[in-house]
Amino acid sequence: MATAMDLKLFKVFKAVVESGGFTPAQAELNIGLAAISKQISDLEIRLGMRLCTRGREKFGLTEQGKVIYQASLDLFSALDTFRGQVGNVRGELLGDLTIAVIDNTCSDPNSPIVPVLRAWRERAPKARIRLSVAPLEEIEQGILKGQFAAGIVPVYTEKTDFDAMPVYREAVELYCSSDHPFFCLQDSEIDDEKLATAEYIEHVYANHQDKFRPMGPRNMSAVATQVEAVAMLVLTGRYLGHLPTHWAKSYVDRGQMRSLKPSRFRVTTPFKLLYRQCGRSNPLLDVFLELMEKEVAQGVHMHIAGQ
């Protein structure tokens, strides 16, 4: 049976892995580098195996370390479930809820995450929220591995490995910068011939099949992996790229970007709350899902009323 000391060491190990190394884990654990190194060494001695590379080597998990990390996720998930069940008996919500969201979505007025987090805190004042911003693939893998209880992400294809709740849709348009030749042209002047000569940014994970359908084949001469990277390339004045309208708004307001032919190239991306019930009750997640469903329904009604 794991002792309190074992649990502490596993907690340190989990934090080191999720922070990406010993040095970045200092802020998460609020202890020094030497103390973290000693506790990981103590854990390795207790288990009789090497868990990770460190020192001058780039941080990484050994094969045994990968197994132990997954086991630690299962361990802390079981502890959270236990705390939740105890809390239910006492009429309280206890433990940690781990949620992840995709980057650069906070400015979208359609996103319900902020009011849901506020309502969740009121319902579970003795529980703790752990909110992470991460890339799409990392969030999906984190949910599958048990690192995150749920995540709010754009969904470009069906996700059969998850339970999913539709949350909102993000508007995306095609942009150029003030240094691009198209910036001073009227939309009517930007015909298919001109569009065929332009250079475009391929947004790697945002493989939205509707984006380029109205244009046909295009010269994808740049590749970006995140929204901010797309914006940087657009600002060079060399490329056209798709950006969420809420995120591009500040650049548009400053006259640094403009949307091109929005009636033709505007698309919307569905965002969903992904999670996995796995047959095991998680009271904190259940409350989060309940509040999200309520907020989404209210948002839909407000949207309809405003039409």
C-alpha cells in the first residue's frame, strides 16, 4: 500500500513530467531544483528503476518511466474519485478537476468557458480547478491518458474515442496584412486570377476541409502550427491565412489586417467539450458538464433572440 511519502514522490514525478522537466517544475511545486532531483531519485530507489533522463541530457521518460507515469495518473484519478465519493456522503464537492482548452480562444465571445468556470467555483468552493492551455493533440492525448478530465477543442473530424458535447462555433475568415497587395483592393477587384497568384499558409492541425473549397488548389508556401504563428506569417505581407475573427479583430481595428471576401471564404469551426466517462463517476466533472450544458443552452437562446 502506498504511504503518504510515496504519494508525495509520485506527485512530484507527475509534476515534472507534465511540466516538461525539472527546472520548469519548480514553479508548479514551489520547491528548488535540488529538492526535486532528490525526490525523483528517492522514488527511483523505492521502485528500483530509472524513470527519466536528466542532467545535461534532454529530459525524457524511460520506457519504465512512461508506464509509471500512466500508473500515477490512474492513481491520482482514483484518489480524486475516492475524495468525490466521500464528499458526496458529506454533501461536499472535493478534489481536483483538470480541464484543458485550446490556445487563443479566450477572446471569443461565443465561448462559454469563463461563465462556466465561475459557476463551477460557486458550486464547488472546496474543490480545486486545474486549467491548462495546450495544443489540440496534447489535449486529446491528455484526455485519453487521464491527465485531463475534459477539454474544449475545435473538432475537424469525428472523435469516436471520446464523449462529446457541442459547445459553440468559431468564425474563421481569410486575412491579409496592410503590406499585402490585396489590402487596398476592393473585394470585387480580387478575382480568381489574382487569388491564384497568392501564397497561402497551411495551418497544420486546423485541417478544415471547407476553407479552400471555394478556391480550388492553392500555393501553400508556408506552414504554421498555431493561430499566433499564422498571424505572424500574415503580418509579413507575403501570405494569406485563415484566422479566427475574434482573434484577428485587434489587428483589424489597428488597420494591420483585413478580411478578404468574407461572404465567400468565411467558415465556422465547431468546438466541443471532449471527455471520457469510462463507467466511473466523477462528481466534479458531472457538475462541470451540467453547468456547461446549461450555459450552452442559454447561449443558443440568446443567439436566437438576438437574430
